[in-house]
Amino acid sequence: MSEGAALIPRHAFLLTDLEGAAGVTHWRQTRTGGGPEQEAARKLLSGEVNAAIASMREADPTIRVSVWDGHGTGGLDWALLSGADHVYRHDHPGSFPAVFEAATREPDPIDAVFFIGQHAMEGTGGNLAHTYSSTRVREHLLNGVAIGEFGTRALHAWAVNIPTVFFSGDDIACREAQELMPGLVAVEVKRSISVTEAECLTHEAACAAIAAGVARVMNGEVHEEGVTPRFQPDGPFEYREIKRAKWGLVPRPNRRHTGDDLADVLKRI
Ligand SMILES: [Zn+2]
């Protein structure tokens, strides 16, 4: 994966989720009402994000860093965050497109996406795997192919010419990311045993692994060709969300969006 231009960010966009941080392995740490366990989980993710930012700044003291807290009920402890220029909250399902469009606007547009703490898609057996809703969604399909949160957002970014260069999470989630973009830097901070169990690196080791992975990006190891998606559907595009009754909850109706503009279709999810 060495063809094409090296992608060295000048303004990084960090997309964070709570379920893929080392030490976060059970739903009770991630859901509303998690109490002290969720607070502890937020500290772990915040440490991983700080390690990524510190590594970026070590390589390039003038880099710009924007962070989007992508976990539905808040995955970051904002008081602990260090080194970011901007931080965005996730307040409702439409937050990502709104935040992402703001971040891509002139005069200071982002030029690379980093996923930190991301989980695998529903049905893969990954630790805390789900697709958007951990209780109501069976799968999301883009032109008939199942894609998870990573795929949806990385393809959305690619559709507006922003490459995804870095990913951290469990081994199953890393594999999912590298299947779509083999040349991104993927850092395994835990190995999935089951949906609610994983063999984790210590927090210290996870932070060190993330810092080392980010340094590889900053050294120019990621190239355009390596992060061009292996799955590029042709238009017109159709995105379907298939619900299911999980844990006895009554599913809401399935949703479907179609159109000729990929970013426009993906942003309606
Ligand atoms: Zn989450």
C-alpha cells in the first residue's frame, strides 16, 4: 500500500466512540444510567484520545485537531481532554452529518479522519458490536451490502474527499476497518472473546499503542491508494436500516433512503 500521495494531516478529525476503548467491555459501562462505571469508561477513552493528540502534536506542533464525541450518551470526560482545538458533542442522531459538514468548511477544513474507540458492526461477534442502536438494529445495508458505523462514516468522509487514516478498537472492528481500507493504520487495543468480554491491553499499553500508530500516520505511512475504499457502490445509492426485536423490545419500522449522491444518502442515517 504505498501508491499515491502520503496523507499527512494538517487538521485531524477524531471520531470517538466508547465501546472500542481498552477496558470497556460490557454494556453497563456504555449505556445511559451507567453511573460510576460509565464515568470510569469515559476516563479510559479520554486517555486514549489524549494519547493520540499528544502523538500528533509531537510530530507537528501546529496541527489542528477537532474531536467529535460520537457516543450517543457521551463517551468523553471533557474535563480530562487535552490538546484539541475544537470538541463537538453528539446530541441527536443527525449530529454527525451536521458536525462533519461544519468541520469540512473553509477556511479551516479537516483533511483526515481518525476513529478512536470504535466497535464492530452488529452480528460480527465483536466486543460490544452493534450498528447505531445496540437494541433495535439488525443491520444497515448500502446497495445490499452490510456496513456498520465505521463503513457508513468512512464512506461518507470519502464521498466528500476526506480520507480515513487511523482506527482503534478490538480485533474484529480493526478487521472490519481494514477490509474496507487496507492501508489505514489499525491499532488493536483488545481481543474480542464475546460481545460482552474481551482480553484488553492495560490503559497504559493501549495509550502507548495508539500513540505509536498515530506516529506512523504522521510519518507518512498512509497513502491515498491504501485508504481508497475497496467497496465503492455505483449509484443510484440505497441505504436500508433493518430493525429487529432484540431483548423483547418492539422494533420501529425499517428505514430506507435513496439518491444519486452518496454523501447525501449516508447523512440521512
Ligand atoms: Zn457508542
